[in-house]
Amino acid sequence: MKQINVAVLGLGGMGGTHVGAAKASPYVNKIIGYEPDPERARLRGEELGIESTADLDAILNDPDIALVTIAAINAVHAEQTIRSLRAGKAVLCEKPMAENLADAKNMVAAEAETGIFLQIGFELHYSKMYTTVKDWIDAGLIGTPVNCHCRYYCSEFHLKNTWRSRSKGTMIGEKLSHYLDLQRWFMGSPVEDVFSMHAPNAVTYFNHPDNHQINLRFENDAIANLNFVMHIGETDHTDPLLELLEKQSDDGHFLQYHIFGTKGAIEADVFRRRIRRWEFSDSPKQLVSKIVETLTFPKEEDQVWFHNTHGQNVRVAELVAKGLPPENPATDALETMKVGFAAETSEREKRIVKLSEM
Ligand SMILES: NC(=O)c1ccc[n+]([C@@H]2O[C@H](COP(=O)([O-])OP(=O)(O)OC[C@H]3O[C@@H](n4cnc5c(N)ncnc54)[C@H](O)[C@@H]3O)[C@@H](O)[C@H]2O)c1
């Protein structure tokens, strides 16, 4: 079995997850971490049990490193991706691709120019809750999906004076890009129009709106809506004994998808650890709707069902070691980024934005 060396750029919370996945992969030989500040590089390297450096050029010039995974702050994603691709490294870069559309387009252009592997970390494509929904849709179990609602209400977790609350990017890129990406994936038709609104902030120290209603119309005339508020869910006081999902299931947190089709519907409910499927049938009296499938899962499986970054990264290491192409193309991730930037334009200019404008 061919093994590769992997560099992880950015050793914060998500960098730790990337390192954990690289350690778990049988396709990975050696891992090196990067942080720009030498003291932080040393400290995080020690904590994560890996070699680390503050010298990015040393990583990019090392011919033995085949894969760079980027878990740094959003502002540097584009630059680090493009430099890594040009240095001949395969790249897995966290979402959002970049803080502006021009940079995201430059990343895809660098992939085309170099012909090297680039995948973006929309890891919900590897999370069982959503792959199950996608499988049900692809099997035709709900007919043609015509309407999709995502409602996401959560507690404030960007915190004061962090790169997230000060970011030049927005909540749409940092957070909602996942959920816009899923809506595109589920509906399976290109987005044509975007109309989005945001209301005045509840969290005054954010450099970006904290509540959005994003409406999409797809080429096949299906529609979708994403409704997001970041402040109603009760604040988590990080009690280690707290069973978080149980608490959040009825304290204002809400993350639920409904996909309505011509022959049935699907509901995916994160805080209830549950997916359900309805089937519609005809009868002499009326259209009949019945819940025909319900899946639940234990908390031990949360990571695999909800946010399977680990599984995604393990798989990407395998793809790169075997010389296989990305499973989730960066060109597709760019379409999601366009939808997000179209929503921002729509909010700013208070009008419907055609995706073809982006
Ligand atoms: N896929 C997901 O569900 C998911 C979840 C969380 C975070 N993320 C993404 O992962 C990235 C990191 O988020 P996080 O939660 O780990 O944040 P974090 O604040 O915990 O970590 C960010 C790290 O980047 C480091 N950093 C700063 N400048 C850098 C540079 N120039 N080069 C390399 N590192 C640099 C910081 O020192 C810090 O250690 C973000 O892009 C975020 O959007 C994705």
C-alpha cells in the first residue's frame, strides 16, 4: 500500500480534527503541522503529538509531502491553496473556499492550470444523515424534489474578538455554505435565482449579519429556503457532563431539513437524531400521506451522522495515495460559493440576483 506524507496548515480546533484523521489513515506515513507563529506551532505540535513548523516554504519545497490539508482561518484559504497546488501538492481545503468570489475562482483556475487534486471540505457529503437523504432522493423515493426548507437556529458560538466575529467574510460563507451546498446537492438542478434578506443584528459585536432568509429558485422551477438565526438557542456553558444534543433538542436549537417531492417527502432532524420519509399515494377520496421509514441513531454515532470531517479526510488521503480524482469536485463547491455570494449581493442590493451574474 502506498503511503503519503501530509501537511496540515492551521492547528486550531479543525486542524486538530484533520491531524486526527491523518493519524487514523492507513495511507498516511508522516504528518507535519504549520502555524505562522513559531511558539504556537511548537505548542500545538506538542499537544497534537506531531512535528510542526512555522516555515511554510519548507513544507511547500518538501518533495515528500503529497497532500496539504488547510484548516487555517478563511482569509488565507485561497493563497495557501494556490501556492500548494503550484508546488505540486494535492489540496483539501476547508470551506468556505474564500472570503470573496474572485479568490474562489482563482483556486479553481489554479486546479485547472496545474491539473492537481483539489477538494473543498464540504464534509456533509460524507455524513450519513445527508448521504442517506441523497440516496433516498436518487432512488426516486420522493419523486422529483420540488421544495426544500432548512431551518437552523443556534446559540452564539463565534465569540467576541475572534477571527470569526471580526471576519471580512460573512456567516453565509463561514456557516451557511454547508447548508446551501446541501440544498444544491439534494435538488439536483442548477440554481437560477437567489433572493435573500437579513434583519438587524441581535449580536452587536459581529462584523456580519446574524440572521438570514435565503430563497433559491432552481432551473427546473423547484424552490428552496434557508432560514438562519444565531442567538435563540440557550448558551452552552460547556458542562462536560451535559448531553448536548439532548439539551439542544428543545432549548431553542433547531437544525432541520424538509425535502418535499412529487411522491413523498423527507425530514432530517439533527437535534432529534432522526430522519423520516413520507410516501404519498392516491385514493378515491384524497391524496394519502404516510410515514414509511424512520431512522434514528445513538449518540456514539453523532460524528458519522452529522459532521463527518474525519471520514472525509480519511477518504481524501486514500484518494490521493491511490492517485484518484476528487469525489466532490472543487468546481461544484465553487457553484455553492456563487450562491452564497449571490445571497450577499441580494441582501445588499435588495433584489433578486441571477446566478449567471456571478
Ligand atoms: N467543515 C466544518 O464543519 C468546519 C467546522 C469548523 C471549522 N471549519 C473551518 O476550519 C477552518 C479553521 O476553523 P477552526 O474552527 O479550527 O478555527 P480556530 O480559530 O480554532 O483555528 C484557526 C487556526 O488558524 C491559525 N492561523 C491563523 N493564521 C494562519 C495562517 N496564515 N496560516 C495557518 N494557520 C493560521 C490560527 O492560529 C488558529 O490556530 C475555518 O476555515 C473554518 O471555516 C470547518
